[in-house]
Amino acid sequence: MAAGQRWDGNFEKVRRFCEKHGRWPKQKEGALGTWCAHQRTAKKGKGTNRISPAQIAKLDGIGFYWDPSAKVE
């Protein structure tokens, strides 16, 4: 599976998680939480991960919280 397809799949899983639980997964909660943490790190330009402006816009479009301590309202 291509990296873009993998990213889109994880995006959908995170979106559904938030719809169901009313919050974003925490890093300690497994793969989805780790994925969210990686997106935050990538947006800052740190680490080996990179996130495109289109991916940032997609996450912004679902109200993704870039601050992990923030709560979904």
C-alpha cells in the first residue's frame, strides 16, 4: 500500500474515532494515538515524518487539535 493510501486510511480511522468518542486518541492508546502524535510532530517539521499542506488542510477540515492537551468541543 502506498504511503498516501496508508495516510488516508489512518485519517479515516481517526475521524471515526473522534466521531464515536468525542475526542482525539491519546498517544498511549495505541496505533491511532501514535499516528496523531506523528502528525503533530511532522507539522512542526521535526522528526523524519513530513506532512503536506494538503494533509494539514484535511486534518484542519475535521477540526483536528494540533495541541494534544486540547479538548474537542
